Amino acid sequence: MEMAFSVSLAFFFLYYDGAVPRRQAVATATSVFTLVEAVGTLWEVFERVVGAGRGLSDTITDLVVGSIGALAAALVALALR
């Protein structure tokens, strides 16, 4: 899930750095959070397709940890804004 965090910060710097007025902070945080969730979910689908997943509990744990990482990435993006 560290990959999703890194991808979301790169997305933030490429597309939003300096381009987002202060009043659009919620839009920025939502975009970063949504991107991390999408990457994490697609990764879990990929794990299932190739058979690398270790069961439903592993998938749920990864998604919960990914959500925590998404929240952290959104907060970092807001702090760096």
C-alpha cells in the first residue's frame, strides 16, 4: 500500500501543486483520497486474478490499511498545499 501513497502524492504534485485555490481544499483532499482508494482496490483485484491473495481476511486487511494510507495522503496533500 505504500505504492498507493506514493502514487497519490505524485498525482498531487503533478496536477494540483500551486494550481488549487484555498477554497478548493476539500476537492484536492477528495481527489487524492479517491485516487489512493482506486489504486488499492485495483491492486486487490489484481492479486485475486493472479492468485496471490491469501484469503478474504487478507483482502479486507489490505483495504482497511489502504484506507488509512489514503487518509494520510490526503492530509499530507492538504498540509503541503
